[in-house]
Amino acid sequence: MQSATHSFARRDNMGYAIPPSLIVLLIMLGAMAVVICGYAVSRLLGFSEAPNGYKPRSTEQEEYMREVRQRGLAGFHWEVQRGGRS
């Protein structure tokens, strides 16, 4: 018959000098540091932003937006002339 006593040995760290949970924590902190460094580099290189925080629009984008706005207003004008009838 086997005895009812249990041997409570320390948890195995799978051969590592530090516990696996600490390894995960260090990896998370390292990833956070990489993200912060990436943000700092992008700010230092000055990817041109306007004073209000938005990037300036290109000429092509301005023209396209103007065209879309005019089409929208033309459609609205047509609806008003039609009297909103279905």
C-alpha cells in the first residue's frame, strides 16, 4: 500500500532560470517599449502634419473631394426640384 503523504516539490521552471510568467511579463514590456520607440521615431522624423494634427491633403484629393461635393449638391438640388416625391 502507498502512503498518503504527498511530496510538495517546487514547481519546475522548465529548465529556465526565471519563472515563465516573468518571461511573459518581460516580453510584454519589451513590446511596449518597441511601440513607444516607433512612435518617437515617427514624431522625430516629422511626417508632415498640419497644426491641427491632420496631414495636409494632396491637390488630387482636394479636386476629388470638390467633385464629390458638387455631385452631392447637384443630387440634392435635383431632389428639391422634384419636390421630394417618390
